[in-house]
Amino acid sequence: MAEEIKNNRREFLKKSGMVVGFGLMLPVLPSFLSSCSSNSTGPTEITVKISDYPGLSVNGTPVFVSQSGFNSGSPVIVTRVSSSVFTIYSAKCTHEGATVNLPSGSTIRCSQHGAVFSAADGSVISGPANSPLQKFNGTYDSVNNTLLISV
């Protein structure tokens, strides 16, 4: 009987400790969970002065553009297609996050593991990446010669 009381007491203390521990975590749990699910790690748009990137004054010349916090700190690849149209893709490989190379011809390559993407639409041509490069929207302002890049 003494052994049974000892086991019941031990079980009671173990369960009580778990309840107290959970009770202490409860106030911080919502903020912890919301920080885990948030994809926002910086601004959702940036304005680029075309004059800061001489390659953007020429159609077909890709350049890396980066601004602190935008695209989780990774650069984007911007290519001017025509006087007012630009293609904009994340330079972050979707395989393991390495920075891809600038487009060469019709492809964008990741030198870390060899993934190849289409320069036309960011789609995967060959792995190991399974997802296309993230595409961004671009709005050209001809008056100020700027490009607004947004998610």
C-alpha cells in the first residue's frame, strides 16, 4: 500500500508540473506562433532609380537589385524587356536559397547545385529545384525614371 501511495504521489507531482509549465507558457504562446507563421520579413515594395543601374537603360540587360529587408535580403533580377516593361524574379534559388546567377541567354542557373530556370518566366527547367523563382510585379514611372517593385 505504501508503494501505491508513493506511485500515485509521483504521478500527481509529474502531472501537476506539466500543468504549471503549460500555464506559464500560455501567455507567450500566441506571439510565438504568430512569429512562426509570418512571411513578412521586410518591406513589400521598393522603388528603384533606373539611373542607379545603368544596365536597366538597355533592353535585355539583367541586373541584380537589392535593398535592405526586401525579398528577405536576397537580390532580385531585373531585366528591361521594352521601354516600359520589366521582368523581375527573386535571385534566391528555390532549392536551398543560394543566389542564382544572372540570366545567360534563355536560362538562369544556380551554381550551388545546378538548378536551371527559364529566364522568360522563372519556371524550373531542371532540378534539383522543384518550384519556380518568385516573380515580382513592376510598375515603371517614365516621368521619374523609376521602377516600383512589389510582391
